[in-house]
Amino acid sequence: MMEYKNLPDYAYGYARKNRKTVIIMKDTGEVIPCKAEDIPPKKLNKEMGISPGVMAIMMVGHGKGFKYVKENMEELSLMAQAIDERELET
């Protein structure tokens, strides 16, 4: 099972308002505009070795805050594992 400390320092995700690609910083939840705003985050994350499941956790951190992620890491880790397994099937 993944632990909070093993999450990357940042990952690519979608901005809430315009669905453009942004950089999501771990811990602070800061969202930084990305020059590659039209490239899907999934593709950028894959190049960095970040799985779709981890991207989902980072998106939860973006939406609900990383305090929520820390407190619910066990459940989010299981969710990420299910997403990653599903991704392998396709």
C-alpha cells in the first residue's frame, strides 16, 4: 500500500474551471499553470512515471486539500490501486 510520503512532490492534473493541464504541488496544494496546458495530464504523468491512480490522489488533494489526503491515505491508496489495475486491463 502506498504511503503519503511516497507521493510525488508534484503531478500534472486538470484545472477545475477550464480543464487545462496544470501542475499540482503536494502538501501545499498549490496549482501552477503549465506551458503544456493542452497536453493531457495522463500523458505527461506517464512520462514522469506517475500512474493514473497516483494522479487521482493528487487530484483529490487539489480538490479537498492534502490534509484530507493524509487522513484518508489508506482508502485513497486502495482507490489508486483499483484505477491502476483497470488501466492495465485496457
